Amino acid sequence: MDVPGLLQKGKDLLYEGNFDDALSYFEQALVLEPKNHDIWNQKGVALRSLGRYDDALECFNRALELDPADKTAS
């Protein structure tokens, strides 16, 4: 599966409330594109939904490092 496919599947799983599986898809996507700010942001959303707030904050900060103008970074 390519990065857009992994990202979309992860987003779909987030929407369904399946946060663990969504996180897995985002992590797979990051292996392929580690400098993609959107993936970092989505991973942060999944982690926040799992109550892993410190890890989520690291992801949101990484998203902002990669794209300081990212208004979606939570």
C-alpha cells in the first residue's frame, strides 16, 4: 500500500474509533515518508485518542517543525 492509501486507511479507522489500528497505519506511512507533517499530525490525533498525551504532543511538535504554517497541528 502506498502512503496516500495508508494515510486514508488510518483516517478511516480514526473516524471509526479504532485508534490502535489507525496508529499502526500512520506508523507504516511514516516509515515511507518520515517528513510528512500530515502523517505526524494524524499519528498525534490517534495517540491523543488513546490517552497517550505526551507521545501525541511530540507528534504535534514534529508536525509543526516540518511545517510551521500547519494550522491543523493540534
